[in-house]
Amino acid sequence: IKKYKNKNLPLMNIPSNWQLEGLNNFSGSIWFFKEMILPKNFNNNLSIIQFNGVDYFSDVWLNSIYLGNHEGYFQKFYFDVSDIIKFNDENVLVVKVTSPLEEPNKVWPYKKKLIKGIFNHHDCRPGGWSYEHGQDQNTGGIWNDVFIQLFNEVFIESTNISTKINFENETALVKISFSYYRKSSSYLKDRIEITIISPSSKKIKIQKELKLSEARGSTDIFIELNKPELWWSWDLGKPDLYELKISGEYINSENLTFGIREVMLNEKKEFYLNRKKLFVRGTNVIPTQFLSELDQKKINSQISLIKEANINIIRVHAHVNRAEYYDECDRQGILVWQDFALQWTYDESPGFISNASSQIKDMVKQLYNHPSIAFWCCHNEPGDQIKTLDPFLYDAVLSIDNSRIVRLASNYEEHPYDGWYWGNKEHFAARPMGPLVTEFGAQALPEITSLKRFIPKKELNKPGSESWSYHDFQNEQTFNIAEVDKGKNTEEFIENSQQYQSQLLQTAIDFYRRGKNKDITGIFQFMFIDCWPSITWSVVDYYGKKKSGYYTLKKAYQPLYVSLGIRQKKYSLADIQKGNKKLNIDFWVINDYQKEFNNCRLIFNLNEKTISKININNISADSLTHFSWEQNEIILPRTLKAGKYKIIVELYYGNKNISVNDFEIEIVKV
């Protein structure tokens, strides 16, 4: 401290990832110094310094006394500084943060030791998966808040809320488990008050005498609720949330939210929410590469875009995000599949397995109270480590939480990249790799204004250049598998790229959704938004601009959806002019809602004129109904001329338009 105190050290805003504060491509250790004076009247019995997120290793000193260390980028951690901190005098906090480069080839990428998931190895991050640049733009830093908390006697370390619904009796048992810390192990008695406020503003208050006789411990409190107001995904109901308040004379006050719901995955991998079956229409998300930049405005915008696209579940892809992101999913009724921060392969030593098991428990404890989280998943694309590493993690999760669905991994056999890494998009007709598909998709370029912000002007029309590769563009797959036409200029290339992604998503989703109630139970498109300025599988670019694929996703993910099987795209003008030329089309009416619709009409419009009305007496809840081309008498008007036409298909429930789709046909002269 003496050595550095008189030096003119540079300043850094905290919280931040150091890459965003000008330390470009820095890997290693940074020493942070913070001087502070606390007012005398702040003095209290128990003083805690808490860190809400430091990437990755931390060593902490206060007033030259070493407090301890921590490993892991996402966890909250704290130190008792009651006997060290000064009031009305200067304090010096020193934090050494180390986020190292893992040794290429020897450790990285196949025997990684850092548990950072996509933040230090992924094909959507800076440098992609290249050996030379795949660890660029290190995410190290004190990326979340640091604060000092003062308590009378007792600090509540964590509060976990579990619920068990009795559907027959219409009651719910709420278990409130909290762990505490205090300086002394002497006997202490406190009377705490617990208040539960329902979504409809009903209050329940109870008082409980708390007897503490140790420095660290835990206690459970049980409360039964009548006629509980359940948390639902937005497409099945309201995401009702309860508020919990805890207060006492010696214990610190706590305000939390929780939801009451039950999730289950049966042997067929059919998902149930509160005993109602739900076809999961999902996407994968990496909201940002740098967690410090993900503020509430960006979170609100992203979750709103997700909901607008008719997505009912997100897969938080191979990382743990900040608490506010899950809070917003809770509020907006978006279900969450939560991956642990393991991406591809890692060290398999006993030490690493122990560390990973400990950190996955940290994840479960930290996110426990979010009703939106339905799945825990231990590893993304582990390959054979699904047998050697992941069973330990699976057991670790179950030791903390058996109320959610726990998956060993999301592995390659659930990731059909037909039309991108192999084959072509028409292969989706076979509905590969079901019943629960956790990744599929194709890359698409962002719009020209976005592309110009991160690709140098001289390389804008050179997709084989280093800058394109660094920003994650996959040249081989784009041109030699997807066979996207480069076009005459960058604008045409962008259009062709986005159209290809859109067509692949449309094809895949249509075929998969036609497998509802048969061999497909849910799908997760890959990827929703770019986590940094890049060219990836996203349907929304880093700057929030929607690609064509976004609108396709929104249309094809409608909970009530008319899926169109276009058997014929071109028609002879001569046949049209003869009259009675039938539109060669199949369609499927798919209802993911848990309610039926009666007296519906399907209307086909061409040139703003209705060419057919089909009455559908009943659309059952959670159903799929196929209407084959033999059943359909949709006649094309004989007055049509040669050219391309868009046909708009609208589903009406009474006078309300409840679903829309469209397709194109072409009339040609022979």
C-alpha cells in the first residue's frame, strides 16, 4: 500500500470488465485500491464487505490485513471485517483480480480449468474458437457491485424458498430456509416477523421465536397458503409473484420475491408446468460478452423482444448471468433452461471435479428463488465427458434442488445443424435429433449499418478476410454448405444471408412443430442476440437490429399457428385460365394453448381478395390437426396473370384474427 499510495495510479470505473475500460486483450492480474472514510455513526456490531461478482480469482485485503480469496466469476462472496474496519478514519481496500490466459494447446481448449463457459471458449465470442485469438478480450474485472453492510447482530447469508403444491386441496406449502452468520456463538433469542404478500395484495403475517446458539447456522420455517396464485409462463397464464419480507430486532431485513409453480419432464421428455403440458418454443441466449454492460434497460429490451417473438423459454447458454436478468424473466413469464458455465471439454482431475461440483452448487443456491428457472443443465456439448465428469455435477445439483428438471448435458445428439454444418435444410423433414431439440440454426449477416461499425471499410466486401473470421463469420459453412450467394455487393450478400437463415428457420420450425404430440416436445433455436459486434446465428444483432430471421421466428412460434406445407410453388398460366385450378397445399393447425377455440374460420387472401374460407368447428386445447391437400378446395382465380403473388392465410376466432401466415406462388407462361 505504501508503495502505491504516492503513485499517480490510473482510475477505473467499478463495476466494469476491464476490457471495456481500455485494457484491451489484457490477461493476468490487476491490483485495485480504494480509499474510503466511513462516518462514525455508521459503527455497528457486525460489518460485512460483499462482492457481487468478480472475474475470476480474487485476493482481498483491508487495512493491510488479508481477508481471503475466492474463485469463480458469478458468485456473491463476503468477508467479516468487523474487527478491521475503521470509522471516522481512512480505510484502504485492496483487491487483486486475476483472470489468466489458459495455456494454448496444453490446457486450452481441451483441458480447461477456468469455469467460465462461453466467456473464455466459444464460437460466438471475440476470436471465435481459433487457437490464436479464441481467448482475446478477457472478461476479467470487478464486474458487479461491491458494498459494505452493517448489521446489529445477525447477517442472513441466503434465503431459499421452496414450494409444494397440493392441487387436490388447492393449497401450497411454502418452506423458507435461511442461513445466517454472526460473530459470536453465544446464545441469542430474536423474534422475527415474516410477511407474505400475494399477487392480489393479500397479506399473511406470522411471528416466530428464533434461538441462535452458533456463529453460523440455518433454520426452516413452513407456511401453508390456501388457493395459491400460481406462476405461469406468459402463454399459459399470468406470472404471479409473491413478496416475502423478513425482519427482526437483531436480524437484517430481507425483501424477496418468489413464485409458486411445479415443473416436470416425463419419460417422453414432455414438459409440464403446473400439470399442464407445454410445447416449449425456445431460443438460446448470451445477452452479452461483458456482464458489467448489461444494465436494466438492455435487459428489459431483450426480454421484451424475446416475448414479442412468441418464445416461452430461453436457454441461458453455457454461463450464469446477472440476477436482474432472471428477475425480468420472472416478471414477464419467460421460462429458463439454465446451463452451468461449462462449454466443450475440461480437465478431469479430482481437483477440477471437486471445484466444478462446488461451483455448480453455488449456481443453484444463488438462483434458487427464481420461478422462471425450470431446468438445470450441467454442461454444453461435453462429448464423452457426459460419462466421466457430468454425473458428479448432476449429483451435486440434486443434493441442493430436486424440485426442478436436471439434465446431465445438452450434447451433440440434440443439436441438428442440418443446412449449416452438414447436409441441407430439407433434412429437417425427418425431424432429426428429437424429441427435445436444444440447438439448431444458421448464421446471418447483420444489416449494413451494423456491419460497418466493426468490419473495416477496406474489408467490407472480403468475407474471407481476417476481420470477418475474428468476428465469428464462418466462411466454409456459408459458401460451401449453405451455398449462400455472395451477390454483386455487400448489401446483396446481407440480403441473401438473412434470407437463407430465415428459410432454414421456417423449414425447421414447421417440420418440428408438426411433430407435436408425436415425436417432438420442444425446440430451442440458436441464437437470439449477438453478445458482441459479430456475425453469428443470432436473429437480433448486437445493436438491437432485427434480422429477417427474427420475424420468421415470431411468425413460426405463434402459440396458435397455421403451418403451411407448400406442395407446389409454380403454376401454369394456361391451367389457371382454364379455371378450377386447385391450390396444392397442406396445412396444420397447431394449438399450444391449454384452451380450445370454437367456430373458427381460415381465410385465404390473394391481392386483398378472399379466395377461400374454410370453417373449422373446433380447435382442441394442446392439439395438432392436419388438413391434407385432398380435403382442401382452394381454387386460384382464373383472372390471374403471370407473376409472383403473396397469399395471406388468416385464422379467425369469431371476428378476432388470432393467427397469420403467408406464402408466395408464381404463375408462369409455359
